[in-house]
Amino acid sequence: MSKIKVFLKALALLLSALCMLLFIFMGWVKYRSLGSNPEGLPLAIRWEGFYHDMNHRDVGASLNQCLGKRLFREEVLHRSAGWFSGWSCEKVGSPEVIYSLNYSPSLKERYFCHVEGDKNIGRYFNPDLQLNDLEFMESWEHPAMRGAACRFLDEILSSMIAEKKILLHCDAGRDRTGAITALLVAMAAQAKGELHDEMINAIECDYRKTESLVPEKYGRMQRFIKGIGNRGSVAEFLQNQCGISEEKTLRAASQFNLN
């Protein structure tokens, strides 16, 4: 047998072994996703999470880097894409609470990660519609969209007050996650008198760290926060749109702001 034939035979055996190992690995990942879902909805496994960048960052650390000074606490609020689903929670900062802004009523998938032999399953509050375009003020004029977004915000603020480490995510971790993150940061910044142009630029800076962001979307978070400012304070926006009290926004802000 020629050396080439020997090499090709060895290569074929190696590829077969690798395919078998990959099949076993995928089966193991799928097996780990079974059970522990009280609603009985399917748990999403994003195979891209094996190799894809999670677009994950600690929001406090990201903003402090954008500002060039430390104004926000780290390990309070994290953001990411949805590719973490089905993998270790360590890939996205080991959150205690996950909010899935990309829940789809048609797919009904739950996003989750593994932690210490258990699953941390993302929460959602939009069983009948999908959140979209939250960075545009027009979306807040639609009662159903506004109601769903407000339920998320109210629960997120409660988690902040309870000192839980939070992960916000959507599909790309870009627009829906960016809008809710921008709103929370603006709320916290304004509570300590820091919602100025430099801060709004830092919010946009954090948004632009997402590699999938196209230039056509530049400036969206700046315009969103300035649009809220044209109507009054962020606390007033949350009060008028969501019925969230100023006391609650101040308590949540105190957990995110450095003293």
C-alpha cells in the first residue's frame, strides 16, 4: 500500500473519530437541557455558543471605561447576546437573574445557562408579543409594547434593589438590550446629577461595542435618551409610562451608582 493510501486511510479514521466525538458532545449538551423547566416550554440551545463571541460585558465596567472614570458599580448589570443559552453561566458573568428580552411567542423558547448542576432560566413578561424597536419613542405609544417593556423594567428594578446580579439579553445583545440598558443607566446617572452629554456619549459608547452594529444604527441610544429628556426626567418617564414610583427608581439607582 502506498504512503498516500495509508495517509488517506488514517485521515478517514481520524475524521470518523472526530465526528463521533462531536456527536457524543452534542448529545451530552442536549441531555443537560432536559427537565427542570416548570412551564414545559423548550429550552433553547445555541450551538454557536461553542465558538461564537457572546457579546458579553459588565455594563458598569464598560461605562466606566467609556467615561474614563469610575461612576458605576461592577457586577450589578451584565448584557449579552443569546448565544450563551445551553452553556455555562460563567460565559456571561454568572448572573443570578436572567431577563430574556427576545422571548418569541411563536417559538416559545426559554433561554438558560448551567450553574452548579442546575439551570438558570431567563424570565420574560411578553407572552403574547415580541419586543421590538424599544429605542424609538414611537414604540412606547403602543399600549401592548409599552406594557410588556414596563413589566420587564419593573422586575429588573426589583432585582437591582434585591442586590441580584442581572443579565439582560436579546438575540444579538444589541438593540433591545441596548435600549433597556440605556434607560437603566440614564436613570441611575440622573439620580446623582450625572446625565449630561458626556454620560449620554458613554451610553452610546457601550452600545457601539457590539461588533454586529452597523453604522446606520449609530446614534440610536443618544437619540433615545435625549428623546426621553425632551419629555422630562427619566424618573418621570418611568412614572408616566410604567407607573414605577420615583422612590423605586432611586432605590435601584443607589445599587448601581458608586457612592
